[in-house]
Amino acid sequence: MRNEVSMYLAQRFRFLGNKTKFLTTICSSKTLGFSTYSKMSSKLKNAKRIEGLDSNVWIEFTKLAADPSVVNLGQGLPDISPPTYVKEELSKVAFVDNLNQYTRGFGHPSLVKALSCLYEKLYPNQIDPNKEILVTVGAYGSLFNAIQGLIDAGDEVIIMVPFYDCYEPMVRMAGATPVFIPLRSKAAGEKKWSSSDWTLDSQELESKFNSKTKAIILNTPHNPLGKVYTKEELQLIARLCIKYDALCISDEVYEWLVYTGNKHLKIATFPGMWERTVTVGSAGKTFSVTGWKLGWTIGPHHLIKHAQTVQQNTVYTCTTPLQEALAQALWIDLKRMDDPECYFNSLPKELEVKRDRMVHLLESVGLKPIVPDGGYFIIADVSSLDVDLSDMKKNEPYDYKFVKWMIKNKKLSAIPVSAFCNSETKSQFEKFVRFCFIKKDSTLDAAEEIIKTWNTQRSQRGQCVTISARRPSKDL
Amino acid sequence: MARRLQARRLEGTEHNPWVEYVKLAKEYKDSVNLGQGFPNFPPPDFALEAFQQAVTADHMLNQYTSAFGHPPLTKVLASFFGKLLGRELDPVTNVLVTVGAYGALFTAFQALVDEGDEVIIIEPFFDCYEPMTLMAGGHPVFVSLRPVRCWSPSQDQDLDSSSSWQLDATELASKFTPRTKALVLNTPNNPLGKVFSTAELQLVASLCQQHDVLCISDEVYQWLVYDTHEHVSIASLPGMWERTLTIGSAGKTFSVTGWKVGWVLGPDNIMKHLRTMHQNSVYHCATQAQAAVAQCFEREQLLFGQPSSYFVQLPRDMQRCRDHMVRSLQSVGFKPVASQGSYFLTVDISDFKSKMPDLPGAAHEPYDRCFVKWMIKNKGLAAIPVSIFYSRPHQKDFDHYLRFCFVKGEATFQAMDEKLQKWKAELEL
């Protein structure tokens, strides 16, 4: 604690018309030498709920990748432009005076109406815009509200590993116990390694459920694997939720990003599941506008009302003009869902090409990528590169060291997959690194350049692994 | 589903008084809405332009920015408020941007208030302080501001003043216990419009220091101060920076409540806990709104103290609105409590209570709520009953005040005056 006491001379600098009093520091502390901090430190400390939750992979890695000379394939942030009509709608809204004041707390009326119309196309039931939809501060806020509203101290929540990193701290902050189950891969054999090779063992999954299980968190399409859960897998989860009377929190932010041969299925549409599922969506991932920080939760009123209670005690409302622009963008696309021009169709087409390019690129240097069926990330086992990491910090997982080394020496950033694991499972995933491919071609070109040069350097040192000349194929 | 669904932390927080009054105001479309606190005139041109620029400039502003605050915004907040508070503020360690001041309050409570902690709340209070304390497992301890009548021949007997609503020093001191974690201060105060004087702040400050208590200072209306009153930030008093979180709002500062950009200023050793909470709740705030607010502050920094500063113009214009409203409401028998600051005017309706004691309402419903419903239905004016800003046990002691918002445009004032003239005519019959 600093030994610092500030002395103030009360001098009034009255600016013309200004009503705020200025006080000036005249004597900085250090010469005075006595402390108020030792007494202060005992009481002004954090609440127990955030104990141990202070470290965050993003804070650490976005700082490292912020260097403009680094090609950033780390954080899931598009560097492509959002669609023109989305930008235009926001631009139009910026000229409307009366969209600058508070709107309805649980969601701007035109937005909840648009969301209701959109999702009624995907659900068998009607969706009441006021009672069954909540607009939140991004999907992050949606998850937070759902967990705070529905998860109690002493509850257990099942989380599949790897998991989007906020699930664990949010569950812990609610005083609940996360119960982890790893996705496990079967051997890919001759075929390319696919995210669909990673599955849950049904007996193992059932063993995680008990009378204390309040919920299971599902993420499909999955970050970081890119797995798109199949009908059978969702039926298994649904059967267990019903058997153990548990809730399902379904994080479907990448719902539109599924690639050829795959279909996104909503667990809330399965028999017996609407009443026990809350489904999370994201404007950021839907329209490539992560900075708008708008998300939504859809579910039955008896669940949504608790998330709404949390909202009225946390942020109360979300930003009005952004909600209006989002509503307008949704209206445009929901009217043309079969049209190739609809962003829900055009974006996955655009990304599938980028995915395939990344797969080819990673393979070309002897890496083993797991081809994602959905989402905009691809993970690869980097251990075959056998990089010398002896200079890096000792007590960190392999992939943390690898990524930091790669940022420093190759100017390429990614995210270590063990960041998506709990402490016990980190070792199972520490050879994997996650690359984000929702990037413009010039970014991917730069990444390609780095990787090709790296490979050349390795071959010059005789380290090159046999380069496979396989081209990406669609029959994965 | 058979099991209990909601988490216990929601107990006592489900009911929100606004829902009812917002619904009523909408239902009676012809009514003049002087209830909810938001401006119904446009934001200043420079704010609209700032937002327009933020949404048409670099497309990367459509993506995530820094989690703890968009750098141009935290930079200008640190420099602007550093000058006001008389110390150098670091944009990274001393500033956190939040989803409105509401989000700032929530983040502070969750980061610092533990199960069983006591939180002193000065009544009347902005209604969210109580449920936020409860949701954090805390125990609210209330202490009331009370009108202290000073009799003097020169004073206008009809006009009480929010400055005469005071805390009793002994009573306040008695509320501090070893379990007191924080005190919530709101100056200028919503709903009274009271601007705490330096002496009053020094009383609060000395108790906070004596008992090693955190001060959460909600200063969203800091620019809305009238007459010769001055806003003082308690964090600028000796010994207080290290134990104070100062909360501000772009919405109230620039008349853009819908942007939902707020901030907290404080010492790093406390702010780091808010950062932890923030990164596990919303993580980022909307980029473009932050960029626009940064530009607004940059403009105000250049114009500070000058006649063209919004921080000079807005209070001057709102003071006129306040005075207009005071005169208009007096004409039908309301007794305004002169507001020193904020968006609000509180009026005493004791005379109405004695003349019309039995208005329709639920059993034990505080009089002011019955009156508000009657007034909206019969007189076409919407206001907010002040008892919603009191803890349940004290609501019956303060059931004879209404809160009106005067931060409204010309057309609203005209409509209000028409309704009041009609009301006055009916009284004279």
C-alpha cells in the first residue's frame, strides 16, 4: 500500500458561470510519511464473490496483440467491415433526435418485435416480444443475467470443456459449482480431423447430473472447437435435462455460421425443452458488429422474468440508437432469409472460403488443424513444430508460452486453448492454439506470409515435417 | 419444471416501481409526462454530430474496444476530472467506463459489498440503491433527510428549500457500526434536488474516515446546479480520495440518456475490484457511444467556464424551467420545495391530503401514490410519488410529496400550463 496523504489547499477557482469548486493539491504526500492505508486495507477490500476471478485471458493477450506490427488472429473480432446496409441504418438513426433517450428496459420495442418475427421462423411456438425476449449488453450480458437470475449458491452447473472462458467465473460468482466434462476426440484416421470428431461420452455426461444440477451450459456452434452439435447429441442433453429437471443455457451466438453439410439446431425446439431453456444470441456475431454490445435471451416467461429482474437491477436499459439500428437491420434480413444476399447466408459462405484457406495454410506447415463445422475459429495442435520455449515463463501452460513466443518472434497472435479449460483439464488441451479467421484477405495474406516464412526457416534448419499437399476437400 | 427457478439473490428486488408509472403515463396518452427523468428536447448539436461521426468514421469502431473504457474516452475523463478533483488521474487505473451510471453503481456494489455488510443509504434515495444492496447480500441502513424549518420574517413562508432538508449529525453517526461497508451519497440529490454543502460533506467524510467506510458518490447531476449553489465532489475532500468512488453519467451530462455511458473514478486499489466485476459481467461497453462521449468532453474541455460551454448553458436553461414549473404548480396549491440542483422538483401535497384524504387506492397504499394515479386520470399530469424513494417503514411519514421533472421542452411546459389552468378553473368553481 502506498504511504500517501494528500494535503489540499482549498482554493476556489471560480470560472465564469461554472458552479464546480476546484481544490488544488499543494503538498504531495511522500514527505509527510504517515499512512491512512493500513487501517483502510482491512475494510475496503473486495466482496468474496469476485475472489480469484481477477485474471482474464483477453486482457492479457489483447494487450500483447495490440502492437500494430502483430497480425492478430487472436481475439474473435472481425476486421472486415459490417454489411453496408447495417452501417447505413446506424447512420440514419444518428440523425433522429428522439432516439437518444431511455427506451424500454427489457428491450427497445421495435427490436424485440423484430427478434420475435425472426425467431418465430425458427421455433414452432410464438414468441412474445415483451415476455419471452430480453435485450442485453451483448451475449456476455445475456449469460450474466441468466446465471445471476437462475443459478444459486450451492447449485451445480455442467460445463463442457473447452468452454468459452466466461462460463466458469460467472458460475462461480453466483456461488455455484461448475462441473466439467471434456469433449473427447476419436482418432481421425485418414480423414481430416473435424470438430465433429469431438464428442461427449453419454455415460460420462449422465454421471455429471444429480439432484443439485441446476443447469447445463451448451454452446453450439462451439467456441473454440467449431463443433455443431448433432440432433442425437442434443437429444441426449435434452433427455438428461428433462430426467434431472435441469435448465439449459444455450449459447448460440454463432448460430448463423455453419458450413456446408451442417445445420444449426436449437435445443429449445426439442420436445420438453422450451420450458427449461434460455437461448442466447448476439448482434455482434450476427452482423459483425461486436462493438454494438447487444445480445438477447429468448425463453419462456417463467425463466425470462428472472433475467429481466436482474436487468432492472444492473443496467436497466441498453443503448437506444443501436437497438433501433439493429431492429432495422434485422427487418431487412428476416424478409429475405432464402436469399443469398441475406447476411445470414452470405457471411457463412464468405467465411467457409476463409476457413478452408486457413485449414490449407495450417496443414501446409505440418500443423494438425481441427476443421470447424461452424463458428469463426480454428484450432490446431502446434506441438509438432517443437518450438524452443525455454526462454518463456516457466509456470505457464505450453500453449500460453507458445502464443507469447509466436507473438514476440513471429508477430502472429492467436489464443491458447487451455484458456478455455478449467485447471484440471488444461493439460489435455495445452498443445492447441486458436486462430480467428473472420479477417479480411489482407490480414490472412499477412498471416500466410508469416507462416510460409516460418516454414522455410524450419526447413532450412532441417526441422520440416513432411508437408502434405492435400487440398481442402468438402467431404469432411 | 418442478424446482424453484430464481436465485435467492433476487429476493426483495423483483418489484420495480417505475413499471407501474411508465405504464400509466403511456395508457393516458393525453397526459403530460413530468414523471420519468429524461429530457424530451434534443441533445445539443455537438453531441448529435459526435455520434454521427462515430458511426460513419472508421468501420472498426463497430468492433470491441478496450474492456475498461475506449481509450479516447478514458483519457479525456482522466484529464477533465483530474483537474476538477485536484489530482492526476490515470486513464487505465483510475477510470472505468460502464453501462450508464446504473451500471457503475451495480459494478461497485457487486465488487465491494458482501453478505452481511451494512450499507448506509440516505433517504429519499434513487430507488435502485436498495435492491442493489440486497442483491449483493448487503443490509441497507436508512437515515432520513428531514425538512428543518427555519423561521425568519424575511423568508418566503410558502417556499421551502431542499437545502433545509438535512441530516441529523447524531442520528447519522449512530448508523455506523463495525459492519458498515459503504455509504451511498447522491449529490445533487434525486428526488429532492438538494446540493450537499461542503460542511455537510465534511460530516459524512469524517464519519467515513472514522469508521473506515467506503463512500459511493452518485454525482450524475453534477452540472445541474442552480442559483449560487456549487457542486462539491466528496472525493476532493482531505482523506476521501482513497475511499471514494465517484460516479458520473454521460446521459445526464449531455442530455443523451439513451447512450448509456457512465463512469467510475477512484483509487486503483479499489478500482481493480470493479474491473474484475466488469470483466465478468458485461466486459465491454458499446464503442461508438463511448467515442461520441469522448468527443463531447473534448469540446467541453476547450470551452470550460465559457458562456458557450454546455455546462454553463444547460443549468442556466434548466433553472428557468424550474422557476417556471414552481410558479405554475403553485397556482393550483402545490407547495414546491425549491430545488438547488438535479432534474427534479419535489412538491408538498399536504393541503391536497387534508382536502381530499380518501382517494381510490389499495389498502395501506401511501397517499402520494393514490394522488398520482388520481392526478393522471383526472388532471392529465403525470408525476412520481416520492414515497417510492423511501424505505418501506418510512413511506407513511413521507407520503405527501410528489416529484416533477422539469427538464422538458417548451411544448411540454405549454401543455402543462394548459392542464393547470383548467385545474385552477375547476378549483374556483
